[in-house]
Amino acid sequence: MAAKLLLIAAGGTGGHMFPAQALAESMLARGWRVKLSTDERGARYAGGFPEAVRIEKTASATFARGGVAAKLAVPFRIAGGVLKAIWSQVADRPAVVVGFGGYPSIPALTAAWVLRRPRMIHEQNGVLGRVNQIFAPRVDRVACGTWPAALPQGVEGAPTGNPVRAAVLERAAAPYIPPGDYPMSMVVIGGSQGARILSDVVPAAVAQLPEPLLANLRIAHQARDEDAARAAAAYEAAGVRVEIAPFFPDIPRRLSEAQLVISRSGASSVADISVIGRPSILIPYAAATGDHQAANARGLAEAQAAVVIPEKLLDAATLAGHIAAILGNPDAAETMARNALSEGKPDATARLVALVEELAGDPT
């Protein structure tokens, strides 16, 4: 008898893909087969998925990109993707379909709705994305990574937390070394969008730090290729050791070794920081839909685990003051790390697995 099939549908950003990857890893370990339905762009972000996950590329589109001709073609591309997804789900029937958001999830979720397959969405943020807003009333479960979440009227959510990858769980609650008069690590994470402001402001802020802090500071900074040289020159002028890359594949290790994290407040970044347990300065992406990054940051801010700086208030002097206040006060930094850990949900994947198995009719 063939193993049950979980069909995961997700868009092409880390915010969608990381929790999808965590669920895939867990379901494979439980003997399920797993497919990932995404588009060409999404497939480029799927390199971290286990080799056993079959990647199924399905056409989709968004009105947010391209010119007039591209926008006119959107309904036809989506319709073609839906027809392909329906055929695929008839040929290889999924026991459950789970969407993680992003327009590439539209075909698989629509096909599951047409075929009345058990289906669920997982929303990582405190405000539902556009695609999940559409499907929330049309699925059997709405799993919420951030709680409370703003849901459409009449829709009930199941607070699960945001699943983190196995590499993050391996570093969960890693002992925190408070800042002191020795080499200290700071990690700067810009996320997949809107990283330019961090590449401009963080090096300028670091240059304003007191000399004793500068002498001990080691920085790992994720920056877009077009911003990397400018950021590197600013750090070099400040005399700081820095490593700059567009993406660090070993970010869980770097977080676990950090005394401080400066980050956007994307849902996956907040989840990773919480599960590992590190002090952070969060700068919500101002252009995020529904200001959802501010909602994501609220839990850590209220727990006094993070300093949150709205983008409109971010400047080098303000940021430098907060960096110095945290790295110059070991007791406060250690308290922030403990508070962050109290907000972590390392069992988020297990909660999501339980919902999948419930929909599949498996005994719990």
C-alpha cells in the first residue's frame, strides 16, 4: 500500500518556504510521501528541502508584477496552473493539501477545493497575506504562526506557532554567552526584501559605537549583491571585522553564537530568534502588507526580548544607542535572551503535524 501523500503549496520566499520545509522534513520522517507545488521562481528557493520531496512546478502569476500585457495574462496563467493541478491531484491523490501562502500556492489550493480534498493553510504572519485571505474561508483549518492573528470574520484559527527547520531545532535554547570584554558576534539579517536600509544604516551606526565595543565586535551581515560593496566599505572605514553575503546557509549556527541580532521581523526570522533565544533589534519592513511585520514583532517586544524600531524612526544615532545599551549591559542582554526563549515555540512543527494527521483521519 502506497504511503499517504502530503501536498505542500508555497511561494518563493524564505518566509513561506522555511516552515513548509520543516513540515516536509517531519512528515517524511513519519513515513509520508511529500510533494511541493510551486512555480519556477519558488523552485529556486527549494534547495533546502529533502531530496525525497518531489517538486512539481505549476504555472501561476500575480497582478503585482509586469506590464499591462503580463497583467492581462494573469487569469489565463492561473487557470492553466489550476487545470494542471487538478489533473495531478486526480492522478496522485493527496491525503491532505497544505498551503503556506504566496501566489504559487493558488493552483494547488484551488484544485483541492474543487476536488474537496482535506486542505489547510498556514499563515506565518499576524496579518494574513492576500492569497491566504482568499482561501481562509475555503479550507478545513487555518493554522496561525503568530498569535493573535487578524482573521476574516467567521474564520477560526489554530495557534501553532511557526515551524522552524531541523537546523534551527538543533540549536534550540543554545546557551547564551552574554557580551563582555572578548570577541562578540552580531548578526544582521535583511530578509528577502527591503534589506537596503539595513545595509546603509547598520554600518553607520556601528561606526558610532564606543571604541571598546568596536574592538571586540565581529559582524555577519546579509546584504543584497548591489549593496554589499557599499556596506563593506563603510564597515572597513569603521575598522570592524565583517563578513558579508547575500545569504548565509548556516544562519542557525550564527544565531546561536551571536550576542545580538539585528533583523527585519519576518515571521521565520522571529521564530528562529525565539527558538534559539537571542536578544534582538527588530526593524519591521514598512511596506509589508497590512504592516504584518510590526504585528510579528509585537510578542518579542512585549516580552522585553527585543527592541523594535519603526523604519521611519531608524537612523544611525538611534540604532547605535540601542546596540551600545545591549552590548554594554551583560545582565540586560542575558535577560533579553531568556525572554526571547520564553516566546519560542519549538513544538510548532509537531502542532502542525497533528493538524495534518487529524485532517487525514489518522489517530492522534
